[in-house]
Amino acid sequence: MGLLASAVAMTSDLLPDDGSFVDIVDGEALDPEIGSAGTLVDVIDGNENAVTTVYIVQPNDSVALVAARFGISQNTLRFANGMKKSDVLHRGEILLILPVSGISYTVKSGDTIRSIVNKYKLDSDEVSGFLDYNDLETSSPLRIGDKLIIPGVDLEIATASSSPSKKATKPSSSKGSTANVTRGYFIKPVQSAACRLSQGKHDTYAIDIACPSGTPIKAAASGTVVRVSPGYSGGYGNLVVIQHPNGMITFYAHMLTGSMKVSVGDRVSQGQVIGNVGSTGRSTGPHLHLEVRNGVNPGFDKTGSAWKQ
């Protein structure tokens, strides 16, 4: 993978019991700040072809540069991250990078492999790539909420509103949508009565919850820890990232120094304490910055009814 011009050193290969693995790659040409800013985390769920990379935007990055670096189209990068053509990248943002030009598709009620193939008018080569990237056969059943990679589909952003990937960043009431899968899926990760929502939807995916320093932070849902970054981490401070079985990813930022209780590759259960509230990184006071990628952040619902009760 062409990461700028300098050498790239593999710092960790973790091989969990189920055969899946997470690679953490650091490039010397990337931002050398403490907290491995610029780290790439490859999230692989049982199929080594279907790698979704979590990438932190570096100074001078652009959509064109990042897309070229990973060998994908600019539309693919924009589509996977809910971006418009006019959007620009900002240092410290986290992007999801698909392994191939195409789209990420969320399985809905009634979907079959044949219906998806017909919907996107895939030719025989594209069908083979679709099956290969998702470790499927033509007769394989699909589960609502699963994320599929469809190679070769490069939709214009102006017409992307019909895709579940685009809808994943905002609530939707359509049957089988990611919004419905998300609602009631996550518990509130900080549950002290002293905590309050201090900032609603911002940075597209996030909310902030102000809490006393040291308040326990719990995993919002079960999953696998794919990143643990002590330090500044591009402004996130001490950061934990968890990949969930339905394809969603949660970010827990600004944790108290020395409080992170998990490591990359750990399997965590819903409600398990993963750290404590702090004020590290770019922060003006103790709070939890919670992001949800590939799904709807329950904190966007001001009534509080989207959290699992």
C-alpha cells in the first residue's frame, strides 16, 4: 500500500482465536505526534479481502491525495464518509477507507444477492468481485444490518442519497435501514447522573457528554477493540475505537491518562468499562467525545429514546 514515499514499518500483527486479524501500520512520513496520529487500523472481519481501513487525516491531505494513496476513486472515499464534493479534509478527522473502488452497502429487509446484483447492474466480473470481497456464494443468506462491499460501483455523490451508506449519517425511518438497526443497539456509555449532553451533533458523527473526571466509560455495545491510542491522537486525546459485529464503529475520546483498560484485539461486552472520562487531546474540560461510524449516533435523538434501555 503506497503510504507516501518513506518506509512503512509493521508494528503489530494480532491474530485472535477466530482467525481474523488487525494490522496496525505506522508510516514514518506521517505525523509523528504522540498517540500514533496517522496510524492505519485495518479492520478485517473473517475475510482478508474485505479490509476497511481507519485513517487519520494528516496536514496537507486532500481527497485526491488520500484516494490516490489507497488506490481508490475520489467518489469512493467521499461516499464511504458521507462527504459532498465541496467538502475538504481537516487534520485529525478519521476516514473509513474501503479496500477497492466501489461502495459499502447495508443489507436491508428483503435483500438477496440477486436483488443487489440487479440493483447495481453488475456484470459477470463485478459479480465475481462482489462475492469474493464479501466471502459469499450465490446462495448465501444475507442478514439485515450487515455491511457489504460492492466493487466497481462508483456513484456520483449527487445521486448517492439512495444508498444506505449515505443514510447512515442521519436518522431514517425506512424499514430495515441502518437507523432502525442502530436504535436500541447502544447503551449510553456514561451513565452517572452527573453527566449531561454538552454538545449535540458535531463533526458529522459525534456528540459530547460532560462528566466529572474519572467517570467510568462503558462499551456501548459488544465488539472488538481495533485501536488504543494514548497521547494527543490528532486532537482525540486518549482514544479507544471498537468495531461492532454489525459493521458499526464507535470512538471514545479524551479519556483520562492511564485509565484505558483495554488493548487492541480485546473482545469487549456491552457495558464493560473500557476507561474513564478525562480531558486529554483538544479538550476544554472533562467529557466523553463519542462517535458512531457506519450507523446513527443515538445521542442525535434529543429525547434519549434511541439508547438501549
